[in-house]
Amino acid sequence: MTVVDGTSGPANQPVIEVRGVRKSFGKFVALENLDLSIPRASVGLLGANGAGKTTLIRTLLGLTKPDRGTARVVGYDTQTQGIQVRERVGYMPEADALPSSTTAADFVAHMAEMSGLPTRAARQRAADVLYQVGLDEERYRLIKGFSTGMRQRVKLAQAIVHDPQLVFLDEPTAGMDPNGREEMLELVERIYRTLGIAVVFSSHILEDIERVCDYVVILDGGRLVTSQPLGGLGVIGGEVIVEIDGDQDAFAGLIRQQGVTVQPASTELGARELVIQVDDERVYDLIRDVAVHQQVALRSLRSRSRSLEDIYLGDVGAMREEANVR
């Protein structure tokens, strides 16, 4: 995917780096030994309610101090350079904290001034951003008369009014009807693909993440489950199902020696098959080379994609099972 890089830093430089971050509230551990390196992309932050998503965002904004560990956002340390971080980062909170007795234009312009823009430039920038989010005609109405979808758009507008390098969106589709949700997702796509602003999209809705993101970070119980790119059409990695004409156990053993996961498939019409995990394209070369080495025939080979739901349910389930064993 082509990325419009609207920032001053290299497109391949991580926009977020987290090392050994732990955060607790009394006896409750919200984040546990988190290590992350997130690229400049449209990133989905996925997890159930209470997984630690909001705590992580507040930590990355420098609003919450971790018990231990360090984090850098757009190149700045969140604990010692919090102001520099917030000058270059936007934040759309999940909570509805909008002032009800002011207009959208006045509020967004005020937020632009808070970010350092002169008054006249702030008002012009607010008008431009409200137009971008579809509130041009309603910008002089009081916010208290706005629908849920309109209020979400105001929160989005104030998050990007200062042209940040990165914007955090915390549950941006919460409480919206299907039409409003679809329009919000289109806006998020536009922010990244057209404006070149990197996005961290926090949600517990898998479909939203698949729709607008090209990278995913999954949290569960404050722990990192996975951090990896999303492939085309919402696919991550996958599996290849292989049937050979020969010694299946020996074939599987040689594949496993190369660090590749192999499992027997369910029996279909009497055929004995193997399911081989595909983490990169070299797995296909490995299958070919092992077949040649063993002098066995490949009777069939077909791929099976893993969806984001497969990743979430499989990896989260495995992590919880491991935790229970401990």
C-alpha cells in the first residue's frame, strides 16, 4: 500500500517504541512488561474492554506515568518530553467531554489555539477541519444539539486541527448507528491515506480494524498478544494444507526441524493431510525442497488464509491457557 508521509521523520522509522512498560493501579495490573515497535501506519489497537488499550494510550501521551519501562512517541520520550509529544500528537478520547454550550467552530478553534496557532489561523484551520469531517454547515450550531455521530466528528476534528504526525482514536465508532459508523471509518481512512497522519485506532470491534488498518496490535489482560502487519483483504499469514504420497511423519519431522509449525489435518475422504503454518513465502520453498529430498510426490497443496478473527481467538486463547497453566 502506498503511504502519503506527511511527517518530518522517515516513513520507515517506528512512530511508537515501548520497552518493558508496566503500569498498575493498586493491585490491578493494567499493563505488564510491554514491548512494542509500531511503524508509521494505520494501526489497529485491538482488545476486549479492560485489555489495557486506554491505559496504553494515556501512557503514550505522557498523561500516565508507568511503574517502570520507557516509551517514545514520534521520537520523544513520553516521561521527560511529554509536552513535545502532545504538540505533535492528536487524541480523540472515548469519553464525551465536549462543552455543550459552545459551537463546534469555537471549540475546535480554541483547541487549535491551545496547540499554538494564532487566533486568526486557528479559526481558519478549524473551519477547514470541520469541513473535512463533514460538519461545515453545522459548525455554528451549539454542540448540545448534536447527535452522537456529530459529536464524534467534533472530537475527531479537534484531534487533527493542529496537523499532528500521529493521532490516537479511542473507540471512535462507539455508540454510532451503522451509517454513522461507516462514515467515521471513511474519515479515518482519509486521515491516513490522504492527509498522511499516522493513526492508532483503538477498538474491540474486529471488523473496524480490518476495514481501516494495515497493522494490528492485540492486547489481552494488559499483555501483548501479537504485533504484526495485516495482509491484503484482512488476511494475516495463513496455512498451507499438504497431502503427500509417502512417509508423512518423516516429512513433517523435517519441516519442524526448520522451526515451522506442522499439525495433522482432519481426515477428509480418507486422505491424510498436514497443516503447515505459513509465516513467510520461504515455507513454500521448504515444502518443495523436503519433498525432493525425501523423493515423495506432492498430491495436493492448497492455501488457507487466517483472518483477524482467527488470530485474535487463537492467540488470545493460547495466552490465557498458558496463564492458567502457570
